[in-house]
Amino acid sequence: MAKIVLGIATSHTPMLNTPAKDWPSFIDRDGVRDFLDKEGDPATYAELLTRADPRALPELTPERFAARHDEAQAARVADRIYQLRDGHLTGVPTEEATP
């Protein structure tokens, strides 16, 4: 039987497909959603903001949004290059994925 040795997940796919200039719209949507805190208790977005680590504040600027978006896009391109190199690009016929 196989043994799982690594599990990775991300909840940020919508942000990867959204231009950085539109990221502030996520704040508006989050303001009306239901959340759970670290203990699993219901919390509002405003309540969670008051508990957030203050070191996160410098990351919440249009310049940092753009930089983070650029970094994520560069990583996506690099990942596709590796997949192409190895012949494992999902959705691409094998003959097109072969280097």
C-alpha cells in the first residue's frame, strides 16, 4: 500500500487568476463571509483583523500586491516549463509536451 509522504494545498487560486489591481475586491467579499478563528469559533472578518499579526500590515499595499502577483505568475511559468521539459504538462498531447 502506498504511503502519503507529502500533502500540499492552496486556497488562493482565485487570486492567481485575478490581476493584482483587483485584489482589494477580495476584502469587500471577505467582509460579508462567515469565518472561524484558530479555535474553530465563529468570527467576523473585522474580528480576525484585530487579531492579525501587525507584521502583516506592510504586505497590504498595492505595490506588495503587484510584487506578490508577479512572483506567483513567474512561479507558474517556471512550473509549466519544468512540466514541458519532463513531458508531463497536463492537457497537452504527449507529442507537444516532449522536449
